[in-house]
Amino acid sequence: MQTTRLAAASAAALGLLLATGCTTDSPTDAPEDETTTAAESGDEWFVQADYDEQLAQRDIEPEGDPATPWLQAIEPEWIDTSQFAREGGDATVCFSNASVSNPWRVTGWITMQQQVEVLQESGEIGEFRVSDAGDDDDQQISDIQAFIDAGDCNAIIISPSTTATLTPAVEAACESGVPVVVFDRGVNTDCAVTFIHPIGGYAFGADAAEFLVDELEPGSKVLALRILPGVDVLENRWAAAEKIFAESELEVLGNEFTGGDAAEIKNIVTQYLQRGDVDGIWMDAGDGAVAAIEAFEDAGKPLPVMTGEDELSFMRKWEETGMTALAPVYSNFQWRTPIIAATMILAGEQVPAEWVLPQDPITAAELDDYLARNEEMPSLHYAKFGGEDLPGFPDAWRDR
């Protein structure tokens, strides 16, 4: 994969020649001369400088102890937060969550709650007030405004449901005067004290695309499966993959939105298999990856070279089948960091303005180790959740 990384970096300014259709319905064909990539079309989700930065960050050693990756930071720019320092503990921390609508978010939410319990026992946090918007932008805007109007939040943590729509609400929270921490998904403002996230969507998408380019023969056919539009980290994943595929000799059959629904994933893959060979599967998240594999099994077709995510259902199926695969990671342990960051800010300690966490995919060489570590965990658990040292381990995650 390193060879592909270097090639991708050196080809950053090359023109792109390939694109694919993007639908939520049955597979469609697009005339070759009418397609463009995100980079070619000036798509809002592709920023060349950000793409270059994230691909480079994959090879930068993070600062901090590798045993606590949720505290590590890649090239941090530390900022002063003394203006937010308060006397004593028992801070009221308010958290506006986009949702717990998928297994990745459920796993992270459990981890966050366990971290909160530790900080409550130490007296650093008093009340932990939470709202869940259920993936509804309007609801989350209302939730954030309610925290502002209450006037008793010492810090507000926000995991936005979408990027552009939530930006004004985040700005309003910043203007209220309390420190704001944004994590996971980003918004179009840098007003938060810190924005916490793994390297990012470009890195995730590139890890997956480079793996397929390295493992497949030239001319092989790839199907891209995506969850939903309009979320920066997801859009960036596809923008990076699209660019890398365009510079390769692979043929992208299409990119299809699935809603993360297993039945829809299986239906889409089955339709493509009925039309011809599919040699590789690229996914922007691991939800439903097993359903994609089962579509090949049901059709009696050779299993594809595939990328999923560090969800255990996919990793266990990977081990069971012996297929050629990679588990890109959008580090789930990041759910610990915002709570810790809030306590640091309220103590007047320095934090990175942009807190970039490590993000390393799980390879075939590491598969058995991560499966062994998570042997007792349910299938919808994420291997790199980072909660093994918390008091609730393993029961809180196992008995969800």
C-alpha cells in the first residue's frame, strides 16, 4: 500500500478522467463523456489541500503515548484556554448528539458514558446533560439552542448531524461565551475551541481505494457502496476514492447510496452481479458489509476483494471466508476525547485547536489479534473502540 500512497501524493495535481453515477435506486449507466470526478467539477466536498494533508498525516507519528490513542495528536497547534478556567469541579457538560442510529455511534456513545463516569467520580464533571437529535437537523438545532437558553452549561460538546445546516447552530453556541467542542463530523466554522476527529474522510477513502488498486488486476471492476450524502466525512471518503480510482486502471461500475440498510445493500450488489462480474467492493462505512458478501455467496460468485470497517461482523466474516480484505478505521475511540478535552479547557489547560487523532486500518496481519481482543463483544461492536481500561469493560459494551 505504501507504493500507492506515494504515487497518489505525487499525482495530486493530475487531471481526473473517471466518474460514476450516484443513485439510491437501481444501478444506472452514465455515458462516459458526461462524467466528471469531484476534483474535476470543483465539488464542495473535494479540497485538494485537505486531501494532500490527510494523506500525508497517515505517515506522521502522533504525539503522545500509543497506549492511549484517544489522547494522541498529529501535529497539534496548542492553544491557550485560560479564559475558560473555572474554580472547582462539578462542571455541567452539555452534549448535543446527532444520533445513535448506527452501530458505530452506539459503540462510541457507550464509551463516552463510561469516560464520563470516571470524570464524575474524580469530581471533574458534575451533571452530564445529553440530547439526541435522531439524525434530524432541525431537532439538533433546537437542542443546541435549548442548551444556550438554559445558561448553565459550562461547556457544550456537539457531534453535528450534517455539516452546512448545523453550522449556524454551532456558531450560536460559540457566541454564547461557553467553550464549544466539536467532534466526529465537522461544520463550516472554526469557532469551536477544539475540533476533534481522526485524520479524516479522505484518509479513510484513500486507504480503501489504494488497497483495491494494489490487490486487483488492471481492468478489474469495482462497485462503491455509500451510506448517505451531505456528511463531510462520508463525502470526503468517496471524493478521495474517486480520485484514486480515476488515476488507476480499475473500472468503477457505479456508486450507490444504501442508507446502511443490509437488505438494500444485498439487493444492489445482487443487481450488479446479475449484470456481470464485480471484482472489488469499496465501502464508505462497514454497516451492512456482511450483506454484500452474502450477495456473492448466494449468487455462487467468487468473493470480491473488499474494504469494510472495523465492525466485528465484517471482521469475523473476513476471517471465516479467508477473503482478501481490509478494515479501514474511523477511530471509534475518539468518543473519549471530547469529554477529556472539555475538562482540560475548564481547567485552563492547553488543547489543540484541531485535535487530529491517529487512524490506522486493520490489515490481514492484525486481524486475528483484534478478533481475540474483542472475542466477547457483539457483532455490531467496533474493534478500535478504546475502552478496555474503563471500569465498565467488558460488560457495558457486551451487554448493550
